[in-house]
Amino acid sequence: MSITPLKFTGISTFSEDFQTILARAVSIASVPIQQLQNSQTDMLSKKQSLAALRTAVADLAVSLEWLGEVGEQRSLSVTSTNVNRVTVSKSGAATSGTYHIQQIASIAASAAESLQTGLDTSESTAVDGDGELELVVGTSTVSISLTSESNNLNGLRDVINAAGAGVTATVINSGAASGAYYLSLTAKQTGETSLVLRTEAGNDATNLLTSSNQGSNAEFYLNGIQIIRRDNVISDVIDGLILTIVDTTEEGEEVTIAANSSRASLANGLTNFASAYNALAAAVNNHIGENAGILSGDPILRQIQGMMRTVTSYKGDGTIQSLAALGISLDKTGSMSFDSTRFYSLSTAEFESSLDLMGTTTTGFGALAAKLDEISNPITGLIKKQQDTLDSADARMDNQIAALQERIEVMQASLSLKLQQADLLISQFSSQQQQLDVVIKSLNALSFGKEKGS
């Protein structure tokens, strides 16, 4: 922010000159401020350029991590012949295979029961004579003691919900003329679970709840083996695959789950990798050469270029040892391209070797993502540290500018006062000179009878 010179209002003929002197003094004193502001403008441009670089490096890291995941999962794609019955997804390293699911007899559902008999009110009608009840949820038993104030449906609901018994209690109003209020209990977890609310401990004959919905398990056959689980989302049956049971099957119906190695996953990953590499190369080239940008000569550029060379020159140990063997190439300008025709012409053994080359997210080619993250991490990365350094310098310059502005304002006020005093003296001298001119003219007239020179 520039400092506007004070408006000088004088009474002498030199007032405009004094205004010029004041403005010139402020302008000269403001030169250091302008230099600091120019430096801040450069730092802002640097931070913006660093942000663009960070994004480009991060995108390349993501593409490498994706290739590592493809290698780790052996480029598998998973399918279900009927997603209305069973869906499937990958959870990690899986192997190729086909799995047949039949006889889905039930899906996992939560137990839910209500009072067998409704009460006339939820606030004043007693649930039990002595207020001593026993709640059974599966294998857990909870003793409930109701006071005279809480011996009603609302009180029982609150006590059960506070007990942490794995059920949720609610009061339902059926709207009937009498016996309209019911307590409903719903298990928080799916699976076959007994829900019992007894008025006498251990005596099932005193159960107040219905027994029509005690929950259910997911039950089906996988390749002829019976599977029973309390949840519909099942991750512990087939390594690396997550099955979700959606609905039961009809008699004789079969759902086929297939996990097959797909070249398309790796091809898509290599395409994205080439695109991310070219975007980073363009971002770096903006600051190199004859028309180099604000980051020209910055060490971070050399670090990024070094990592780019590490990525493109990566070598493996198998039949497929380099990116070039997969159809990745660089032209004379440094632009990367992916030859999908060459990639799809690889033999089965070569394709398997290419997956070995990709490694995992922590090994092989995929592990290079972590090296790039050391540069692009938004919290601990080298670029973030450089941005933080620029922010600190910018804050220091703000303080320096504020101090200089304050100093200039003091100088300006002091100089303005001195110029005002000088202007007043000049005005007084001019007035005295005019008075002397009048006296001299009068003396000449008395002495010579006329004004001298007339």
C-alpha cells in the first residue's frame, strides 16, 4: 500500500514548490517499500508455481500407486452374473478363480420384537408390578430395575437404551382406542439373535415380547460348501474378495463370481501414467530455458527432474524389465507415449512378468510413488516446506513494510510542519518587502518631488 503525500496548503508564492518537495521526499522514502512489495509479488508467483508443481508431482505419484495396486492385485477384475443376488469387490491381493453360489436361503437381518400386549399410556401405565425385569439379547443378560417414576413404557425405553445392551428401544403408538402403546426392541447388529424381556428371571413363560422376528443369518452354499455369516458383507470366505449378499435365490438358481486377470486395468494405468508424466514435464519446462518462469534455477526443479529420470529408467528383474517393453517411450522433446498395440501383443508369460515389474504399492515400480510423495506431500513434502518458508518471509516483509510506513508518516508530518513554517516566514518577508517598497517610494517623492525613475 503506497503512502499518499499530505496536501500542502501554504500562503506564499512558493506553496506549489513546497508541495513538490513534500511529495518527492515521500516518494524517495517509499522506494524500500516498493522494493519489498515487488519481492512479495515475486513470492506470490513462486507459491502459485510451486502449487502447480506440487499438484503435477502428486498426480504422477497417484498414477504410480495405482500401477502398484494393479500389480499387487494381479490386474484382476471381478464380476457377478447377478448383482441383484450377490455383488463382489476386491479387498486386496486375490487370485484368479470362478466361484459358484447357490441356495441363498436367507440374508442377514436384525432381530426386532415388540410387546405382545399394548398398554393404554406410555407415561402412567405400569409395565410390571414390582418393576424388576430381565432383558436377554443373544447370550447377554441385563437386569432392569424400574422405580415408581420409571415403571412405564417411556421409563423402560430410557433404561434399556442407557444399558448398552446392543438393542434400540422405541415406543410405538398404534392409534388404537385402548392398549395403543407398545415397546419395540431392535438389535443393533444383524444376525440370528434371541430377544426376550422377562418379568421373572430365567422364566421364559413370563416373556413380554413377541418371538416372530429373532433375526437371521446369511446362509448359502459356495462351491458346495455351506456358509453361514451374521453379516451380509463377507470378507473372510475368499481371500482378496468381498461378497455382499443382496437377496435370496430361487430354487435351482446359481450366481457365478469370477476373478479374472484383465490387461485393460494395467493398460489404463499405463495410459494415466503417461498423461501424468507429460503434465509434470510441461510444468517443469515452464521454468527452464530462454523463457524460464519464476522458479528458474530453483533446486526443487532439479530434484523433480531427478525423480522423473528415476521413474523412466526403472529396471526390473523378470522377463519384462523396463517400461519400454510395455510400450512406454519418450520422443526427442521428452514427451511420453503409450503404445497399446505393443502392450496387448505381450504373451501371457510376459504379461505376468509385467505385473511383477509393477510390484505393489510398497515394492517394485509402484514403490516410487512414496519417493514422489516426499516432494508433493501437502503436509511434509519438500514443496510444502518451501511454501512455508516463503510464507514466513512474506510475513516478515509485511512487518517491515508496516514499520517503514509508520516511519514515513512521521517524517512526512515533520517535514510538512517545517515547510509550513518556512512558507509562513517567506510570506512575512514578502509582506515586509512590499511595505519597504511603499516607504521607499514615499521618500523618493518627498525628496525629489516625484517618484524616482518617473
